[in-house]
Amino acid sequence: MKILLTAIGKRVELIKHLKTRFTVVGADCSDLNPAKYFVDKFCLIPRVTDGEYIPTLLRVCKEEKIDYLIPLLENEFPILDKAREDFEKTGTRLVLSDGKVLDICKDKKKTNGFFEKYSIPAPKVIGENETCRYPVIVKPADGMGSAGVYSCADEDDLKYALKKVKDPIIQEKINGTEYTMDVLCDMNGKVIYVVPRERIEVINGEVNKSVVVLDEKIIELSKKVMGALNKEGKAVGPYTLQCFKEEDGSLKMLEINPRFGGGVPLSFAAGADYAEALSCIFEGKEPEVHPVKEITMLRFSESVFVQ
């Protein structure tokens, strides 16, 4: 079975894992990326903002007889969602949640409204003219990772941040331990895996040191979030959730991202065999869920040399 990954960049560990069960074709808008040397075939494509982006991907899917397309970059999601039927006509199915779910995940204001609707604990959102207790966090409503995020200790910090951030959202700052939850759902939205991992060290938004912590409360909260998403639309494939655990043990949900997280190789190593599960799901079989162990990931850089 052939899958196509887009925006492969540096996702070498993800590619290696998926190649245990699939033929992996990789696509990227840059020819200078290390992951191209680890896929079974590489295809250079236009940027997502280019009018030829979708026609080129459709041509790749048809020529390479791609069974499933798994996009890795959030900017691609709404564009691919609109072209979903075109891909299905070529015989390629998108492993991507539907538009309503994608919209909830992308817009943090809508994410907060979703949390409120389903009584999911989350940091309080503060109106721009509302009196607030400091510290607070200011971030773009449609931001990704840690880009454009400001921690404000007083009113001067807040005024500065609001000048810098377009379409900002202001939230109370939560103190506690931050967790990422790697979640995998089948094509009907059923949760297969939930693997919580504590973020020990993060550099430029990417986790560098992390440890799996099998906290049942975090796992149950993650399942509640996914169940609620499936009431709004259809949430399928890989997800990355984020939450804080406060000193008193209470949890606050932060974000929902409908994609593979950068630290998902830790979940693979811990026993969550995504490749096997996806292979079963695509073949219409019930995947076997393997036990997950608590292990630690310590990352380092490695180079690819090209002549």
C-alpha cells in the first residue's frame, strides 16, 4: 500500500516508522530537505500558496497510484479538504479530519468556544478590554507552535504584545507541567492510541526531551476531547493535544492539532505502533492495540551529506 506524505522536511523518524508497513512517497516544496533521502520516492511540488499546488499533488497521486495522502503541514489542511473529492476520484483518500473539525482546531477562539460547549477545562480567555490578573499569555488565534506567543507580567507587556500580534487571544497563564498527547483515530473517529508525554525541554516549539507518563486522567480527558470533536464533525487520523497539569492535579486543555506531533517518535518507541494500526485501518480490519511503556526520549542532531 502506498501513502504520500507532504511537507516532509525533517520528518525522518516518522518516515522510517511508516516504512515498516507502507511504501512511502514524500513531497516537499524544497529540494533541500533531509527527509527526501529516506522516502521510497521524492516529489518536488509547489508551495501550498501556489495555484499549481493541488493540480501537482493530484498528478502525483495518479501517477504513483497513491492509496492514502497524509498531510503534515497545517497550512495545507483547508486547501486539501476542499479538494477531497478530486483526490478520491484519482483513487486517493485523505487521512484528514473534515472542515468543521479543522476550523475548530485552527482558530484558538473557536477552540476555546468548543472547550466551553463541552465543559472541557481550559485556561480562561480574557477580553481585550476586560480587567485581568497577571501574568497572561497573548498569542495569535491562528498561530502554530510557539510563534508569536508573549508572556505578559503587567499592563505594559500586554500593550506591547497586542501591538505585535494580529488577531490576538489573551489567556490566563497556567503554572504546572505541560503534556503532549499523541492520539491516533481510525477513519470513523474511534480512538486507537492515546500516549501522554511530559515536555521536559522544548527548543523553538519542538520537543527535545520528553518522557511518556501514563496518567489515566490525562488519557480520559484526551478521549473526552476526541469524542466531543466527533460530535462536531469527523476527527480522523493522527492528533496532537496539549494540556497543563497544575500542582493540585487539575488539568487544563491548551490546544488541539489534527496532525502528527514532532515528538511522536517517542510514542512509537513506547509501543504505539501507528504504522501497524493504520495498515489495519486502511484494510478494514480492527487494529491490535499494543501496551505502551513509560520511556524517555533525548534528542540530538544528525546530518545528511549530499554531493
